[in-house]
Amino acid sequence: MRIALTILAGMLLITPALASSDPGIDPALRQRLITAAREAPSFDDRFHAEVWLTDMSGRLARKVPDHDERLAILKTAHQEAARVDLPPELVLAVIDIESNFDRFALSHAGARGLMQVMPFWLKEIGRPEDNLFEIATNLRYGCTILRYYYDMEDGRLAPALARYNGSRGKRWYPDRVMGRLSSKWFQQ
């Protein structure tokens, strides 16, 4: 996973199907979300799956005590991260900061679920029936958006994270995510 190495190296350096109804909507991101919503790759083998899931499940147990929900979050995070070529540990760090692993989290701005996805995207991509409180839906959209911003920023993780959070040009959010990644969700 080339991107994983790029992101980890970056961490060390920084410790148009339909026309959009909103002119502020990025049409390329809108198209990626439409494609992601239609798609339904993850672990290389069973051993890798067991090791990763066991390790991450132990770290997540206090925040998500329900075993089935915890495994659903971890399996889906890994699958969606792999689908867009992001390290799953980065996705877990984003979730940790965004929602503290509360799949029913609702921000003051209206963002929903684990990765705090804004609900306007559902209308924008023609899927108003999708539920952003569902683990799979939220992680599909959140990972797609994060990857889009990573590409937009030419592989620079800090600016991509700032875009994801809506704090472009500021360091507080990327620093929080990167701090959580290095202190809790690092890969052993």
C-alpha cells in the first residue's frame, strides 16, 4: 500500500451525472460519491484479518462495548479504507476525533454518524433515502470524501484533513487526528 507509506512518512514530517443545485458543490467529489454509493476488497488473508481485528478490537472495547457493533465498525472501516487506498488506522483516527465512535453522533452543523458526513450529500448524489447513521453508508461516504481531499491536496495529509473538517488552512484538526493516529491507532 503505497499510500500508507506516504501517509506515514507525512506523519513524521508533520509529528457529472446531474448538475449540482448548489454552486459551492465540487462536481468531481459529487461524482466520486455517486460512484461509491453504487459499489459494494479488504484483508489480504484470514490471518491478517484476525490479527488486525483482534488488535483494534481491544483498543476500541471501552468506547464500543457491544462486540457485534465494534466488529462491524472495524470490518467496515478496513473495507472502505482499502477500497479508496487509505490506511484503515487513519480512518479510525478520524472517526475517533469526529464522533468518538458514536454512530448516532450529530454535530451542531448537522453532520451525522461516525465520520460526521453532511446530509446534503445524499440529495446531491440522488440518494436521499440513504441513512448516514448506518455504519456502512457513513464509512463509504466519509472515506470517499477523505480520499478525494487527499488527492486534491496532492498527497499532503494535513491539508486534506483540514479540508475534511472544514478548517482549511488551520492545523488544529490535522494535529488532533495525527496525534490520535500516533498514540492510539498506530499499526503494530
